Amino acid sequence: MSPSDAAWQQLISAIHTSGRKAALAITGGGSGAIGELLRVPGGSRLLIEAQVPYDAQALATFLGFAPAQACSSDTAIAIARSARARAARLLPADTDLVGLGATAALVSDHPRKGEHRFHVAFANAAGVSHCTCVMAKGRRHRAAEEDLVSRAIVLWLARACGITAPSPRSLLDADEHYAEAIVSTADTIDQLLAGELDHVTIQPDGQTILSGSGHVVLLPGSFNPMHHGHVLLARVAEEIRQQPLAFEISVTNVDKAPLAGETVRNRLAQFAWKSPVELTRAPTFVEKSRLFPRTTFVIGADTAERLVAPRYYGDDEMLMHVALDEIASSGGSFLVAVRVDAAGRVRALSDIQVPRRYVDLFAEIPEHLFRVDTSSTAIRAGIRAVGFQSKPER
């Protein structure tokens, strides 16, 4: 199948008009797929961005961590999820978005000890699908391997976009290895959103656990978006408690509509290959403490202030005591970080009037260990401002 064939061009046109938006990131080989997609008119309907983080440091920066192996299915999956998460910050929440990641080990200018292979993965609202191809050594020169990988990427992207296309297996000879697999978290997330489950643990590799998580330190939040302050706070809390930390996202909110499935999956994508996430239907700390007894919750001083203020309990001080007593009886506690409030004041636990009977529930994270004034709200406002300024005049 030659890229100049009419059928090939028709396939790419169908991908362009599939109604999907796609973000690609390719390393090690196969970057010609980007050119193939843009060679056919209409690429702007599909592509959000396409990157080639080729150097090891560039790949680590793109992912947010250095992968154990640059060319593996795990790395391709992580690239796909990161590509999708990046693009999700630029688009409306209801966008049908695909992230594609590819990594390859091909003919080099020195003999390669390992296999000549490539891995391609896509991440969409339903989960992740990936394929692995091992090519016969010495059968093709570099340009031929590059062309093969590029075409395989386009075929895998077609599948991600719901377009009928040959399998990448069709590009290989009969004696060459090909395998594919699906990793999907859609069912459990949908069950959680429907109220059939109370909480689901999402592992960094995308696997789900329905039983007890075992996490004793949780950092709750909406993570819209996740930023460096969340990461630093998590590290500091782990050092203080000497326990691994997981993030927690509640799909329900006290005074807002429940999160949509696509929104949940977009936010989860930010944690791919980085940290476990507890997805819950527990918007209040009382409800969280019921799901996670004997747990330390990492919060900001603004949240701590609300926890001990009767006005946040309908001006009913008794309700406040009932809630805090239940959290205490479950073995729960709070690590409190410094925050800057809406008025620009630096607020710490020492600035909050905690009733004497609940003093032992709270412990302060010293300002010299953690203070980051960045907020997700400010980041979203900045993105909106940039988007508004960049709109063309009509």
C-alpha cells in the first residue's frame, strides 16, 4: 500500500472527517505519519498538535517522568495518555478526543542488539488500545522501516477514529510478530457515575481496583488542571507521613452537577504513569473518612478554615461537631498546607481558630517545606484569557 494510492488518501480523508480531534506524539521512528496526515487536505479538522520528543530528556519532559524503557508498550500508552491530557486542556470538555503515542527502535547507524520493533497506542474516552510489532532484523533498510511504522501509526489512528481500515498486521510479513490489546476503564467509571460503585482505585497504568485501596495519605481535589503545586505538595506530604500518597477526585460535588464521564477521563489522563487516583462519590470529608478510615487528608488552609466554620454547616455548630467527631472517630486527620486566599493573604493553620477539642485532628505543613501560590483557577483563567485574545476579529 503506497502513500500515493487513491485508497490511502481516501483513508486519511476519512480520518480527517471522522469528527474526532487528535494529538500525536511519536519518538524513535515513524514521524512520517505526521506528514502523511498533513499531505492530504483537511488535516486541521483532525490535528490539535503533533510532537516528536526524540531525545531522552525531551521524552521525559513530555511525560513528566523518565520511562524505564523508551521503546515499550507501556511507554507508548503513557505517551498516548499524556498527548490526550495535553490536548484536553485546550478543548471543550465534550470534545471526542484521541491521544496517540508511538515509540520505535529501528535500523540505526550502529548494530542494534535488541529487536527492531515499534509500539503504537491510542487513548480515547473508552480507554486504551495498543499494538506491538516486531520486524525481522536485516530485512529492511531504515527508510523502509520508517515508512512501515508511519503507515502503521496512520492505520492505528484510523481505528481510534472509528474508521474501518486494515490492521497494522497487514504491513508485516507472515513470519513477523504482531499483537494488540485493549486496556479499558470505561465500565467501572460508568458504574461509579451511575452510583453503582462508591469508589474505584485507578492505578498509574490504568488498571482498576474495586477493593480497598490501602492508601493512608490522600490529596483530594478537582485537578482542573493538575499543576506543579499538586505534585510538590504530594511529595512533601509523603515525606512527612513516610507513606505513599494517592490523589482523590470526587465525581460528585455538594453544590455543582456531577462530573461528566469525558471530564473524569480527561482528568484521570493527567495522572497516567505518575500516581494512583481514588475516584469517589464522596464530596465531603465525612463521606471520604467513611470510605477511607485512618487516613490523612492533605488540604490547604482555606479548606481547613471551612471545616471548622459553622457557616459552612448551615450556621449549625452542632452539625460541625458531629462531622468532625465522626472524622476523628474514624482515625482521620489533616495535613494543612499554606495557601494564599482570594484577598492575597497568606493563610496557615496557625491563622485558623480550631476548637480546642479538634486541635489534634490538624497538623501544619511548614511554609519552608511547601508554599506554591499557583492555583488551578488562575491557570484556567489564564487559558481563557489567551483563548479570547487569540480569537480573530470578525
